[in-house]
Amino acid sequence: MNGTVVGFGKTENGHVSETLREVILTVVDNQTCLENDRQTYEALLTAKMYCAGGTRGVQACDGDNGDGMFFKIDEAWYVRGIRSFIAKQSSGMCDGSKYTVFTDVSKYREWITRFTSTRAWLTNLQRCEDGPIGKETVCNIANHFDHGFMLVGRGEGVTRVPLNGAPSSQVITARGLTALDRDCAEGRIYWSDIDENQILSAKYDGSDRKPLITKTLIVPFGLAVDWISRRLYWTDLQQRTVEVASLENPAIRTVLISNLENPESIAVDPVHSKLFWLHRKRDRTRWIEWSNLDGTERQLFIGDRSQLKLPISFQLSMAGGELYIIDEFDKLICIDTYTKRVRTIASGLTQPYGLAVTENQIYWTAAFTNQLESINEDGVRENPIQFSNSSANVFEIASVTSKCPVFYSPCAINNGGCPENTICLSNPRAPAVRIRSSFHQSNTERIIGINLSHLNRFAFQRIQSGGFLLKLAREQASPVALDG
């Protein structure tokens, strides 16, 4: 099988070409590749790579002909390989007589689909078996627990509202509730209680109630669960912080972001390792920021006030990769987290508050109506769902659906092997996991390295040929301590 590699490579004189060059390489089996140079390839070549070569001196080497290897099938071009490595001469230059090794993109098809077509990826996930989540495990664990309902958090507790029209029921009493979220991997509810200055947890039916965070909380306001890495994020309005703790050992915690003016709502995207939060400034403007789950790469999500004027509440669509926002108290908009494209879903709403997103619907509560309103992504309204006759204000809603993807996270098991009194946090881009010392007494940081042998240093690259777009992301791997 022959493939094409293109790029602005070097000419025969060693200068970078001013015109785009291409070379045809032939794929060979891995055994042939090993026999070509066993010393170089034996320790590095894996089953998820392949080798290819061409005329002596003409290889994908030193940027000679680019990084991607493309194959033309039925007049369409497809990327199959991403250049990984090639043997070098004693001078340090690439050895053109040796085969080039490529990462075989087809071996990561399911993993790539998670980022390029998340909705299809969610639909095709198999049911999780009992037992721990291994390095190759990717499955849907939602069917291990009840689903198909909303959790409505209000000033008197949590009400469970079935989406099939069955009667609602109050499952948790909490007079000081300010926020809630669900842990779909364990079938639990988490909520913050401003009267008790605690974050608590219970099963979906309200049983097994127990406190999780009880110390150094003043005004816990918003919270979000990362069910994949087993972390809980929350905002503290008084301490002006975003904080994080381990769900398995809540004593392992840290201040992630400090010196915010008035941090309120918070949301987590554990599939893409992103964190979003809303904070209100002294001039009464409201802004949404986002970062990686370890707090790095922090930036303003949308800075154009003509597109986002006064965000009140927001929630992330796991399937669509969009952030849904209640703006100006009467409008529902959504923003694509990749392109930042803004579109209006509905306007003229009556004092909406609280927001939840399922695979096909967006839900919110209307003030003083005791009902859930909903609309689909095409703007078609559904009949409202009545859930109680209480006069207590609704603060938050959360959806419990039939989709709860889980996959291996190095931080989820034994705190990623990080040192005592530190917390392992996920980062999708950098070749490291950032860990911070726990509690408020210290903000010292260390960086621990990651073994990236499976994907060979490619992070969120965009490869485009014809109409085919492929986005690659770093595979998560076990953290390894760096010397020094």
C-alpha cells in the first residue's frame, strides 16, 4: 500500500524548499521494519504504529515532506499516519535509508470520535461491566443506576422529577441549598448547604446521606462533579475562590483559583478536561471564564459584550460540545466551545433560572411556576412538566440521563500516584499533570511528567486534507515523577 506525504521539506542542497513537495512511501510490515534497524526500532515500535519508506534519501525526515501520511480512496483523501520518528545518523541528521515510523490513526478511531463526533461516540458506547476502569476501558455506566429524571434544587431541598410524567418526590431536605450536581458514575447527588457550611452527598433516592466537605467553607455557592477523574469543584463566594477536592478522599483538596470578585456558577466538562465558571464584578457585569481542570490556560470564554451581555446561569452539553447560557434573564443562547459561534435558541422567556441539558433537550425552571420548561436544539418548545406546589425558590437543576461515559483517568486511581498531601489534576494539553499542595496553607506546585509513547507528542493538532478534518488529542497516561 502506498501513501503520500506532503510538506515544505529540504532540497538536495539542504535548503528549505519554497514550493510544496510530496513523496510516495510504501507501507511495510513491522517485522520488515525491525529487520531494517532492530537497535533503533525494537524498543519504540508498537502495534499502534506502522513503517513506510521510499527511495533512498527521500523520506518524511527533518521536515522533508511533512508530518501526515495520506491515502486517496475513491477520490477522497484520508489521513492514516502521523509521523512519529526515524533513525538518525551519527551526525544527528535523519537517516534517509531507514523507514519512517508513523502513528496509525486508525488504531485510535474510537478515541478520536470522542472529540470529533462526541454525540455518535456517546450513542455507540457499550454498557460498563462490573469492576475497575482499566486503561483500555471506555464504556457507559449510566445503566447501573436509575436515570431519566431531573434533580431540582430549591430552598427546601432536592426534588426528583421523572421525565416520563410520573409524580415528583422530594428526596433530600436541605434548607440552605445553594447548588447541586450529580455523580452519574456512582449514582449520587452532591449539594452545597449555606446554612450548614457543608457540601454533602446522598444516593439518587436520598439514602446514604453524608457530609463530604466540612472545613474552611464559608459561602459555598456553585459546584460541579468530574465523575471521570473523581474530583469535586466548587466556588466559595466569601473566600472568592474556585476549589477542588478528591471525591474518594475529600481531605485531599486545594484552592485552584483565587482572588475572584464574586464567583458563582461552575460547570465541568470531564470528557474534554475543561472547567467553566461565572463571576460577577464590582461594576455588576458578569463574565464566564474557562481553564483546564488543573487551572492552567485560564482565559475569558467570551469577551464580546454584544454577544454575551448578562449571563445568569449556564450548563454544558456533553454531546454537542456547546455551552448553554441564560442571558439577560429572558434569553437562552448557546456558544460552541471550539468556534465560539453564538446562536440564540429562545428569547422572551419568563424569568428563567437553573439550566440542564440532555442529549436532545435543554431544560430550565420558570420563576414561581413550579415547572420545568424545555426546548430542543432546533428551537421547538415542549409541554412544561409540573413538579410541586412549593413556593421555595429554585436554585439549580441537574439531569440524570442514560448517558454517562467513563474511561481511564490517571488521577482517578490512588490519586495518580502523587505524593502525600497533594492532589492529581487532569490537563489535556501539556505533557504533565499539575499537582498542588492541599488546603489553604500553601500553594506550592510541582509538575510530574507523562509517558506519551502511545501518541508520540501530538496534542490537539488539526490535520486537514480535502473535506476530511481530524483533530488529535493527547492520550491520558500514567504520571511519572521527573527528576529535580
